[in-house]
Amino acid sequence: MRLHNKGVAAGLAAAMSTAAVGMLAATSPVVASAAAPPKVVTVTLGGGKIALGSTSIPAGNVVFAVKSTKGDHTMQVLQLHAGYSQNQAQHDINAAFGGNKAAIKRVDTKIDWLGGDDATPQKPSQFSTHLAAGSYMVVDQESNASKAFTVVSAPAAYKTLFPNVYVTTKDNVFHTHTSLALPHSGWVKMHNNAQEPHMFVLQHVKQSTTKQDVRDYIASGSQKPPSWGLGDSMDAGVVSPGMTQVFSYKMPAGKYLIACFWPSIDTGMPHFAMGMWKLVQLS
């Protein structure tokens, strides 16, 4: 069970050493068009490498089809702001996940986090984002791999195809569009309307798990997997304030914990430890 993100931080930091700096735009929902389908770009992760089906992509709504050749990998789309070097980013990401608040402020404000999705060899996934013309980068959170790509031409006029799960993060709290059971597979639209970056981790837990069980685990300060945790989980990428990520998921039915482990700019602690989690039922 991934209840911390130091491994994620290390992978992101190492990937920064080959980062490409470019212009990124806000994300949008999964799309389709009567005139033309959205551009689908295959992203294959594994073996310390990233393979992109195309490194020159038309602007507009792009769907990344994420695959893994071995193991569980999470892809992330991001951008370094002008004047913020790759070496600075690498140092700050490591320091941020160590609780350094000055570093957290820099990675919060000098990197645009555009989301992503994870995949295993048995479970590919898809992730949608809106890209304007410019230079971009995909990184693998579990390895040193990164890959630059270019977005060219003007955006196409795609129509929106609405996801079946909506999540917002106002006030550093997860809000779902319904209190009823959510579908166990489909598309999630997560909009970050808070003031810090956030990630989306979905962890299967025992049906008997209560809010008090989660609070007790946090209060214990344990780094070991909790007794109520089960094996199935998925990670979506990090999204900056004002950004939206749309990603596919497919999980067994049951109770799940939604959590964010991004470090707080106020305390240096993971948002999870500060109460950014929610128990939900998938049917």
C-alpha cells in the first residue's frame, strides 16, 4: 500500500534531469468530435524508459493511452517555469517530500503539474488533457525516465464527453458529486479548486474500515501498511491549482480510501496526515 510518496518524489526528481521547459495549458475533460476524434498518444513505461507514439502532437484535447511493460508505473505531465532550472527542480522535489517548506513553495509555484495516470501490464489506462502549442514533458514516477514532446498547430474544436465521477479538492478536502456509491470503473474528472497541488490515490480497504480507523492510523505515525488496507490501488498524477485531470480507472467493487500525499506548504506534512482523505464505496 502506497501511503507515502518518497518513491514518487525520487522518480520525479531524477526525471527532472532531462526535463524540457515549455508552455502548458489548463486541462479539460475527455473529448470526442463529430468531425475528428481526439488525438490518442500511446505512452509505454518500463525498463527505465518512456516510449511515445508521437513526439509531435496536434494541439487541443489529447488522450494518452498509458501502458506498462513491467510493474506498476504512473505517468505525469508537467512544466518547469522559465528561469527555474532542472537542477533546482530536482533538488526541491526531494527536499519538499522531506518537509522543507521553502522547497514546497517552489515546487508548488514554479512547476505546473498537469496530472497523469498509472498502468500495469494487465491494466492499461487512459488520461486526457488539453494542450496548447509548445514543448511538454512526460515523466515516469517510478523510474528515472522522461520524454519531451512538442505540441503543434491550433486547437481543434472538440466536443466534451462528460465523465461519470466528479471530484473537487476545495479547502484541501475531497468532494465527490454524490454521497451514493460510485461506479467501480469509468472516468474521473478531478478539478483542483484548492490553493495547493493535489494528487489522487485510490486504495482498496476492508469493508469494515471506519473513519476512526483511518484517524488512528494517522495518529500512530506508522509508516507500515495499515491492517485494514487491501492490495488494489491506483494513482493519478499531481494537478496544480486551477487545473483539471481526467483519467480512467477500473477497480474491484468495495470500500476505498481516496487520499492525497502532497506535502503541505503550511506544515511540510503530507495532506493525508492533515485530513485530506475520504472513504467511498465503489459498486
